[in-house]
Amino acid sequence: LIQLYMPLNFMGMVYREIKQGLIDMETMFALLHEPAEIADHPGAKPLRVENGVVKFENVSFAYEPGRPILKDVSFEVPAGKMVAIVGASGAGKSTISRLLFRFYELTQGKITIDGQNIKDVTQASLRAAIGMVPQDTVLFNDTIEYNIRYGRPDATPAEVREAARLAQIHDFVISLPQGYDSLVGERGLKLSGGEKQRVAIARTILKSPPILMLDEATSALDSHTEQEIQDALERVARERTSLVIAHRLSTVVHADNIIVLDEGAIVEQGTHAELLDKGGLYASLWARQREADEARERLAHALEED
Ligand code: ATP
């Protein structure tokens, strides 16, 4: 998927630039000859994860020159703890997850895992160490069983079912006429966003990575599904170093540390209670979300009464 994503992303960028008349054909061909994926450094070694401490040190980043997206960002995710990143749309939250996965090179600073700069390790070992639950999971055109087992191809059918159970998707799967043999993806059964995300969580449970990176779905889920996903995520995150990109603040209440981003810079950090006490940006984001949630509940209530 990553191998597919990068060239597509890259082609999209080239296409936009051509459309905007920003680059001429010659530049385009020069760009196309660049390797689309960031290559391993000569002599790159495999990452060795012992405790799984993730550290961003003075990280700055821009997708395009002259438009900084992250500005001097420093934070640590201690071993086995959960750190959440919050902030308004466009603040740079998902960019942090892309950088940890090394989709792009930093403009400045470094990211380390157990003291090893991710720039100096092989990408295969880096990506094997991080379990990524993306916002929008793309499933393979294959069975549900295959899609879950992808997390660890040598898993037994019993292990696949156990992972599905922990991810709260097992009961749904066995209610389907074909059960685990049901075809999903573009040509199969269309799963909802919440179901797809639970398949991705089951896959990650099987992979059992030392570091977990969750990019929460932006789309509003009904509160029952949201709670189920929440429980599933908490189970995977337990005892693992976890970085959560949170779009809905309800996720982060129990995080060990919450980092508040504003226009690419960290403006506050602390626990939920500490940040509410502070009465700063987090407190106002929280108040705004509460209002939006209450308005949604009132609307749902009114519709039920109609
Ligand atoms: P949201 O909550 O809406 O998902 P976010 O905080 O996760 O937002 P990012 O996706 O990190 O935000 O994006 C930060 C900024 O970087 C945005 O202004 C976005 O337009 C820009 N950006 C994201 N991806 C690219 C890209 N591939 N090329 C150029 N700019 C990009």
C-alpha cells in the first residue's frame, strides 16, 4: 500500500503543478526520474526496538519551499505511554504521522526511536516496528480473513479470530453469510468506515508492533460505533508506545500527554485535566466540541420524536 501510495501521491503533486502551470515539461521529466520513495541511506541498519521511545527533536518540515507546516516541534512518547496530538484542521497533525513513517525527509531536526535516527535505519525495519491504523483504510479485494491475516501472514485461523474479537469485529463477521470468507474491497462487500477501521485494528493486533500510530477517522461515527472503536483501540494501545492523531477530543481524555498544535507549532501540552485548567486553546477546542456534540444529540433527539 505504501509503495502504491507514494507514487500516486507524487503523481498527484506533479499533476497539480502542471495544471497550475507551475512547472514546465522539462522539470516534470526531471521530477519523474527522481525515485518516488525515499531511499535507504547507504549502510542503513535495521532499527532495533528495545523500549520503543519515540522522540521528535526540533522538527521542522515543509511540503513545498516557503510554506512551513511544522515549526520546531519537540516532544517525546515515553515507552509504553500514549501521547495524543490535537489541533484545528490543517494544524499539521497527520503530517507528524507521515514523518514518523518517513514518507518525507525533514527540513530540520530529527526523529529517533530508542535513540536511533529514523533516517539512518532501513525503511523496512522502521515500518515493521510501527503499526499504523490510518484514517481511511483501503482493504484488499480479498476475503476478510486475508485482510486481517495481512498483519501477520503466518497467523493461524484461531489467531485471526482472536484478533477480530479484540477489535470488536468478530460478531459482525460471523453474521455475514460467508463469514470470514466474505469478499470485501472495491469488488466485494462495501464495509462502513467504522467496520473498515476495525478490520485495520484487528490487522494491527495480529502484527503486534512495539509502536502504534493511530490516525483517527475524521468522519463522524455514531456514538455506539465510536465507543466500540475506542475500546478496541485502547486494547491495542495498552502497554505499547502509542501516538494518536485525534480529530475528536473524546479519544484523548485518558492520554498520558496531550500535545496541542496550532499552525504547526506546539502551543500547550499536558493531561486533559491540566489543559482544561489552563483555559487555553485546548480548553476552547474542548468547549467547542462539546457544543457541537450537544447540538448533534439535540438534532438526533428531535428527529426521533418526529
Ligand atoms: P485535519 O485535521 O484536517 O486532518 P491536520 O492537522 O492533520 O488536518 P495535515 O494533514 O498535517 O493537517 O496538513 C497540514 C497542512 O499541510 C495543510 O495546510 C495541508 O494543506 C498541507 N499539506 C498536507 N499534505 C500536503 C502535500 N502532500 N503537499 C502539500 N501540502 C500538504
